[in-house]
Amino acid sequence: MIDFKTLIQRSPGKSELAILTMGLLLILSACEGPKPSRANVRPGSHKVQIESSESGKKVEVWCEIAADPNRRQNGLMHRTSMPEDMGMLFIFPAPLLQGFWMKNCKISLDIAYLDDTGRIVDILKMDAPRPGQVAFPRYRSSQEVRYALETNVGWFAQHGIHVGDQVEGFRGPSGLKPR
């Protein structure tokens, strides 16, 4: 344990600096690291949780909801950036094979396709198109899905999220349903 009284007495000219330094160290040691700021969350966004089957840890991501045909069609087109723990959740009227492309997308993304229960069945990296690109690959689900979750590229790997993990918090009485 640090004896502040002795420290101050030994360094009379530096006592204020010592107190400030110790206070700063105390504050920094209490920090957990960056958390998503509610200020970065777009209006109408909804928080979902994903439980990693690997670690058992639950991670959260704030999602813009694309539940109507226009929002699903436009998705994240023309965005030049997206906050770290943000994404877009696409909700489809019924389970179907789905395919996304990256036309007019300025940032690379990851997409997780989810079955009707919210279980991740595919995770794919989708590259932003190169300038002048005219043909765009389709990133297709391997089976019928009801939902798709787009995040910043690398987000799923960074958080230890894999195929088979469960996404929760977007179904239920709040009524996040397709229109």
C-alpha cells in the first residue's frame, strides 16, 4: 500500500503531481474498456445478444431494423462507416434462401444468416466493391433463413461468434416482425 503522507513529505515540490498521478492511475485501473455509446446508436435501433457456444459469453450488438421491403432493399448502401458494435438486422416474412450483394456499399461487411429460431447457419465476409466494378457476387445462404445480421467485417470473429451460436432479443412481444 502506498503511504501518501510519506510520499508528499519527501517531495514537497511534487506533492500535487504525485496526487494527480495516483488519482489518474486509480481512475484508469477502474476502466473496463470501450462500450458502445448510446449516442452512436441510430433511432429505432434494437439491441440483440449473441451467446458464443465457444466461450459461453454473451455479446451485444445494436441493430437497425430492416423489416419492410424498402429498408431491406437499401440496407447499408452508401454508408462510409458504422460504429463498432452496430449492425443491421434484416427480417424476412418467411424462411427462404437469401442472397445479398454489395452494390453501392462503401464498407466491407460480415453477414450472418439466421434460421427461424435465431440460430446462425452461415457467416460470410462481403467485400466492398472496387471503384468501377460492374459485376457483383451474391453472398447466398446455404439454407432457408428468416433473418440476416450485417456487421462490420471481422466483428463475428473478433467476438468468438460462430455458426451454431444463438441470436436472441429480436423476437417476442415487442413485435419486430416483417412488414
